[in-house]
Amino acid sequence: MCFYNFEALSKSAQLKLFLSFPSPKLLEAEINITGSKSETNRMLLLQALYPNLAIENGSNSDDAQVMQKGLGIAHGEVDVYHAGTAMRFLTAFFASQTGKEVVLTGSKRMQERPIGILVEALKNLGANIQYAKNEGYPPLKIKGTSLQGNSVRLPANVSSQYISSLCLVAPTLPNGLEIELVGKITSVPYIKMTLALLEEMGIQTAFSGNRITVLPKTVVVPKQLIVESDWSAASYFYSIVALSEVGSKIQLATYKKESLQGDSVLQDIYMDFGVRTLFRNGRIVLEKVAAHPYEKIACDLSNAPDIAQTIAVTCFGLGIGCHLTGLHTLPIKETDRLAAMKKELEKFGAVVGIDHESLSLAPSNGITKGVSVDTYHDHRMAMAFAPLALREELGINDAGVVSKSYPDFWRDLKKVGFEIKEVS
């Protein structure tokens, strides 16, 4: 073993790391976290539609780079690799851009992730989209055209990215757009994030009941859009503080108390783990103020499914159980996250049950030593399990996958005090 090269980290897809944490586990650190991937990708699309917008503190993630590159292509193949947000957003973007003609494709896993609901909605608005291989899945052949339709109806329990992608291009349609959502809506905060960004640009929107309206606007005034740091990335530091000694503190920048990001619910959820959140001059201070008082917790994560893996690992590290619901979108992410979590947690000795939309973890009193976590090309698998090294040494396979959303993750963990070595 040898200490790894941080600069080469994101270049090595098969990098394996070995994580440990020396005693004592009373932590104090300050970390600057990159801008939100979710906000950045929305702003990049809006900037492509309205070029007089400027973006500050954008995400340095692979996904944001893929999105930016894709927006600059007018003809030929656009490969988004594993970037699900880019796939959904670019589908709507290219469909609405007269004269552009592309084949929108991605990794093998991306070609297994459904997109039919979004494609059919766009076709109902007048889009020219064909499936290049399998019906309902990428790759897509898209010929951009002026979308003359102004209303569409789709299920409400699908990925919110389908809905956001339609909202983002809606103001460029001649008559705007009205979206009717059928059933219970998933990940409402992400839809509200999209609408809030449109409102910030002076575009009128409404979201009442199961109906969304976006009015047309051909020109917006020049504006600088500032990306808040990523609350999803903050989740791993919440987990670290929860697993550390009372009195531990980690400061993270830059965050807003009135956040657009659904994952900001972390500040409420982690109170159950004895972690308090304080806002100070654009920073949040995470402080372990008490031991966890519960044997088992329950959370409905319908509005924040991306933090489910982090919460499950936190609970396991603390020896407490959990029942997490609202996770029906996880099987169609970068991997089937419910199946992957069950398999990897069980390696450590956990007792886990899953169904199509929930995960249950039994309380435990031990952690199996010498485990290496498989990440399944999923950045959140790598980052969610990393804090567990506070309790037991572990390995992370394909560790470079974190560059998808948080390229500086391993560097920042080292700042907190983790010992990280590359396994040859």
C-alpha cells in the first residue's frame, strides 16, 4: 500500500482505497463544498436558452461538465455517460431547439434507465424523437423543432427530472406550458427549485395542487445566478459528525438557511442522531451535541431520496435500526440502490430488508472487519459508506466514481482526519 495521488484520483476509474480513522474521534474541520450539481445543471440549461445569464460557484462535477459540453453540440452524437440529469434535461432541450439534430446516448446503465414518459410528453407537444434501440430507453434520435403544444399530462410519481426538464424549456415555447400531474408527486422540492430559478429570472410560474403553469418569456434581463453549495454532499459530513464523539464540529461553506434544495432536510433529520446545525455567515456548523436517543428511526424520504444511503449507513454505524420509505425512484438510479445497499450492508453483518420503495435495517451491535464496498458505478455508494471508517477500517472499490458529483471528496475526507491509502 502507498498514499494515493489526489490529482490522479478522478482519472482512475478502478481505483481502490482503504479508509481508516485514528483515535481519538473528536473532530474539528472546515470544508468548502462545490456548488450544487442539481442547481448548476438547471442554470446551465437556462443559460443556453438565455445567454445573458451568468453563473457563479457552479459545480465542478463530471455531471455538470457533461451537461455543459452537451449543450454546446448542435449535430451528431451527445454521450452523457452516467449523467441521468443531463439525459433528461438535454432530451427536452434538443427537442425544443429548431435545427439541432443529435443522437443522445449514454453508458450501458443509462440505456437501461427508462425515459419513455418524458419522450411521450414531448411528442405530445410536437417533438420529433425516435428510439435508436429499445422502445422507452436511450439512445434517442432527436430533431429539434418548434414545440407548438402548450399542455401535457404525465404521472406524478416519476422522476422529478422529467417534470423539471419540461419546466425549464417551457418559457421558450410560444404559449408556455401547463403540466397536469396525475397521482402523488415525487421529490416536490426539486420541482420547486426549478420553478424558483425561473421566477428569479422574471418568468412567471404557478404550482397549485397537481398543476404547474409556466408562462412564455422570450427575453430576460442580464443576471448573475449564484449556485448554493450541495446539500447532498453535506450529507456525508452529517454522517461523519453523527458517528464521532460528542463535541465534534465540522464547518461547511457555502449554504443558505432558506435553501432551494430538498436535501436541506438533513438539518432536521440529523437532530435524531444528536447533530445540531448552526448557520453562521454563509456557513453551516455541524456539531455533535448529544448521543442518539433512539433504537430505531423512521423517515419518509419521498422528497429527498438521494440521502437514503447516507442515513442507512449512519444508522448501521450507530447500531440503531431504521425504516426508510419513499424510495421508489432508487432502483432506476446509477444502480438499483436498494438492492446494492442491501448487499453491501449485509457484508458488514447488517440485517436488511427491502421492497420496491423502502429499506428496513435492524438494530445491531457489531461490524464485520475487513470489508470492501462495491460501488456499482454509483458515486453515492462510495460516499455513503466512507464515514463508516470511523467505526471500522474498510475498502472502497472503484473509488474514482465520486467525480460524478463531488471530485474533491477524498481530499476533503483527508482534511477531516481520515487516513486514506491506495490499494495496489
